[in-house]
Amino acid sequence: MNQATLFGRGRAGRATVVAAVAVIVGGLVTTRGIAAVTYTVSIVDAGAASAAYHSAIDVHARAAGAAWADRFAGGLPSAALEIEVLITELGNGRGGGSSVTSSFVRNANGFNVYEQGAAAEVRRGVDPNGATPDIRISIDPDYLADELWFDPDPAARIAPVSSSRTDAMSFFLHEFGHAFAFNG
């Protein structure tokens, strides 16, 4: 299964392979669902140096979250996830994403088993870390300005992506994948 099968497209001309998330997350993700997940997006940008991108970041983060919520299994409780987008020098010239906390699931043969905090909140409807962000997505300002391409309508995804840019919607979808299942 590739990313295009789950969500759409990545960088123009480049396919990104995604593992079968349903196996890792244990039933959290299906091909279609009706989970009620809402997202609040906050942007941390020292000095507002990248303020011109704030609106596009907000729209793309929400659209990516909605695409993931559409894949969650139906019958899950409501969840309200706080997304923090941090624009900062990363040293890798790119970005990253993760769940901010983890949540205890059970003890299996003497080993404690944890899951991503964001996945736990979607699965159980209980916020494991209160009002602090559930998901943190970091973006290097040079990557933001020089590499990411922001679709005028990220939910529809019908505008062509420049071959010299990376689709921002694909970036956010990928980083949500780290937050829900593949942290690290």
C-alpha cells in the first residue's frame, strides 16, 4: 500500500511507501471511518518570521487531520487533539512530527506496553496530557519557504504540484503518521 492509496500524492514524481498502519495501531485505522476528531492548531513562530505561512499551515494541518480522522474506525469516542506547529531551525533542513506523550496500555509478560498519546486519545476519548499539545510538528523555516508547496484547496488536492517542491499536504499527512503510529 502506498501513500497515494491512503491519502493522495507526495512529491511530484515520487511515491512514498507507507506500512500497513492498521496492523501497528491495532484496529485504530481502517480504509474509511466516522470517528469524531477535531483539531486545534497553534503556531509557534519566534518573532513571527514566517507569519505569511501561518494561514496555509493551519489549513493544511486541519485538512491532514481530517484525512486521518476519515480513516479511523467508526464507533470511536470523540477526541479533540491539540496540534502545535513549531517553526524553528532544525539542523536537518526539513521537519518532523510526533505525539507529545505516550499512554500506558497494559503489562504484557512483565513488559509495560505504551501507545502514542494522540492515538490513545482517539481510541479512548480521554486526553492523556490535558491541555498541552497532543501532536507537535516542527518545520525548518528554510524548508517552509523554499521546499513546501501549499495547495489552494488541500482537501480537494486537484492543483498540480510543482516538480521542484514537496506537497505540504503530504508533509502534514506524513507527520501525523508519526504522531499516531510511527514515533521515532
